[in-house]
Amino acid sequence: MPADLPVEAPARRVTAVAGASGAYSWERSFRLWDTYFALIWLATLAFVLGADQPGGPVRLAAAALLVPLVPLFAWTGRPLLRGDPPPERRALGYLVAMIALFLPSAILVGETRLMTFALVPQCFMTLRMRWAITMVAVINLAPVVGWALLWWPSERAVFFNGLFAVVTLVFSVAVGSWVIRIIEQSQERAALIAELDTSRHEVARLSAAHGALAERERMAREIHDTLAQGFTSLLMLVQAVEAELDHDLAGARRHLALMDETARLNLAEARALVAGGAPADLDGASLPDALGRLAARHAAKLEVTGPARPLPAGPEVVALRACQEALTNCRRHAGSSASASIGLDYADDRLTLSVRDDGHGFDPEAAHDGYGLAGLRARATEVGGTVRVHSAPGGGTTVTVRLPVPPPRSGR
């Protein structure tokens, strides 16, 4: 028995997940089902009224039993079929009422069985497999049995009508079972789509949160390596000026000049940080020049080995920030009499920065609360580099940063 229209049910269940557009698609497909039901009903009515036998009063009675099927479908059947899923108890009551009107008409006039094409699909659309098969068996077999007992036709007519009923029953069950499996698979796919959609939103949320956290960490490193170090330098210079005002005016003026330079540099770093540009020391200058100015401010020595060449911004920024961090730690922890030296080595595929001081040193394995070395390692890791700290109490400190860089271009 044809059951094509229930195939639309999976489309309803799947597209409903997508929102309004899916609901609209189901509304359009349901209008086709309305048209299908109306055409089957009109064709059945025409066949019943136009049959050669039985007599006219019997055919009119059979046709009259078909009339209530239309309002029953419109007022009760349509809302049930549009349920997702339909309430099975109400659907069972609706189909029992439809069959109660269909069977007497089908027993009276065999042509009424054409209405089976409209009733069988509704069974599979609204009921579970067990109840659907039971209803389909009643719809296909009961009319033939009743018709044979009422009219006692020839054995040949009974045989062919019974055979046709069995074939349509088997076909209906096969197609209906396939439809129900399609519906179940579609419901599973709809649930999977909803789960994937939820997961996609969760991934987007986590990605945004991770991006915000990474940006906060980046800003924290930038502020620590620029503004915080600049303010630390200013505080140390203020202390030096206070100590020199009474007995060393020349030294105080020199430190005031350094304060002015440091404050201007901090302002430039703040502007570069807001604008997202290169660090102030690297703005329009090479890495050796930037490290030279940094060494001069910290009274350190700079030695460059290997042919210097322009490099990508990432390694140069990491090298500059590493040097700033190491020199700041030297000034803060190594002692006032400690001296520092900077080594910058250009190799074919690697840039190595080393900052050494002969200060107090420390134990690298001990726990430290500072952010500087952790931030420095994070910076180096982002560009594929490494950081090594060698120190011992009383033995000074050496910070070595190795960064991968593109090899130099060969000359023409």
C-alpha cells in the first residue's frame, strides 16, 4: 500500500531544528498531504457512486459513511499528524474512529477500499510499529472478510480480492517499516544536529574566552616588560636623586636627565602598546641599535657577533623584551656594584641573546613569585624559542635566549 507521504515526516523533524525555515518547509509539505488526502477521498467517493453494484441505496449509504471522514481528518487528524511526536493515545482514538466509518462502507461497496491509500500512511505517521501494523492489518483484511460474508461472491472473486488484500498488507508493512526507520534515523540526526549546534556554540564561547585570556596575558607581558619596568627605573632614579641632592648636584642632574629620558620612553612605549605597533626602541631602528641604546641606559656592554641583518618582528621583539627583563632584574637584584654585558649572536638559522651579570645570583630551582622569567619563557615559546637561566648564589646570572630565524638570503 503506498505510504509515500509519511516520508515527509523525517523532513519535518530534521528541519525543525533549524528554526523557522524548517517549520515553513514542513508547512508546505503538509499542504501536499492535505491535497493527497482530498484527492483520494474524492476518487473513492466517485468510484463508490459510479460502481455497477450493489444497488443505488447501498452505494449512497456507503458514500454517506465517507462524508464524516473529511471533518474528522480536518479537525482531529491534521493536528495529530503535525505533532512531533503525535500523542499516541489520541492518535489511536482518531484512527479507530476513521476505521469505524471506513469499514462499513468498504464492506458494503468494495470500491471503498481505495480509501486505504489515505488511511494506511496515517497509521505509520502517528503510531508505533506494533499498533501501526495492527491497524493496517484491520484496514486491509477486514473489508474483504466482511464483504465476502455479506455478499457471498464467487470463489474466484474472493480469491483475487483476498490475494490483493494480502499483497497490499505486506507492501504496506514493508514500506511503513522503512518509513518508521527513516523517521527514527531522522530524529537521531536531528538530536545530533542539535548537539553539534550546541557544541559549536560552546566551542565558539570557549574560543572567545581563550582568545580574551591570551590577549590579557599578552597585555600583561607587554605592560610588565615596558611600563612597569619604566616606572621601576623612575623610582630607582628618584631615590638616587634624593640621595645626591645635598652633596652631588651634578650626579642629581644626570639622574634627572635619565628620568626625563625614561619617562619619554615610557610614554612612547604606552603609545606603541595602544596602537599595536613596534616597541619604541625598534621603531625605525635595527635590533643592535635598540640594544645599544638599552645598554647605554643600564651602563652595560654590548657585543654583536655574526653579520647583523633584518629579521621578522617576532624574534626581534622577543630579543628586545628579554634584554629589558634581564637588565631590570640585574638592577633590582644583582646589587648596585654589579656590572652587566649583552651578547647578540647572528647565526644562519638562530639568533642568540645572552645577558650576563656578576651580581649576587640566585637558585633557579627555587620557587619565585615574579612574573618576569615566566613571561619571558612564554614570549620565547610563542616564536619557537627557548630560554635558559644559569645562576648560583654568589656566582652571578646568565640569561640565554635562543630564537629560530629565517636564514639569510643568498646574494645574486
